[in-house]
Amino acid sequence: MKIGIIGLPYSGKTTVFNALTGASAKVGGVAAAAKPNISVVNVPDERIDMLTKMFNLKKVVYADLTFIDVAGLTGEATERGKDIIQSIKTVDAIAHVVRLFDNGKPPALKADIQNIESELMLSDFAVIESRLERIEKQRNIR
């Protein structure tokens, strides 16, 4: 399963990524993060361990989670934002990190969440619009 970690710049995405994966990706390098941080974590399962012992299996394959930590979305439809969203198009789930710590300014939770949701919706609308245009062209050809 792939999980994309998204949020506004400086919201703590990479800190969450590091905590979940045990990685030590550099935090705070928001604008410079050209490539997403990616890490795979095995999910231990006592049931698999029991079956491995019961059937004397030589190879054990646990489920794994792939975490993808992308650069901060700004809440504005930009080329960079499109690239960031493109890098999470194939994920199975999205973890939206929202700032709730004190950095001198009160957190604007609703606005922060709405900014990211709006950017994701605009991206979806662009995909839908493109698909509708292709369907219309195909319909006109026939």
C-alpha cells in the first residue's frame, strides 16, 4: 500500500514521515525538495509468524507500506503544485498533515485544510476536463 503525505510547507510532513519510517530525511528544506522522500516499511504480523512456524516456511513476506513525503503544497495552482500532485497520483491513501503547533502565529486549521483540498480538487477537475475533451473528440470522429 502506498501512502502519500501532503500538507502546507512547514506543517511537519517530513517529521511525520521520519517518525513513521525511521528515516532521517532533512526537515525544513521545503522549497528545495525537488524529489519526494520515499521509504518502505514492513508491517510485522504475528499471524504470519505463527503460520511460518506452523508450516516451517523458509521465506517470510510481510505486508509493506510505502510512504511518500512530498514537498509542501502552497494551496495555489502552480506548475510546482501540479508536479507535487502528480507524484502522489498513484497512492492508495493520502495522509494530510496540518500544523497544530505554536510557531508564533495561531494555526488556521480550516483554511489550511481547505487550501489543500481545493488544490487537489482543481487537479481532479483538470483530469476530468482533459478526459471529457478526449471523449468529445472521439465522438466527433465517428
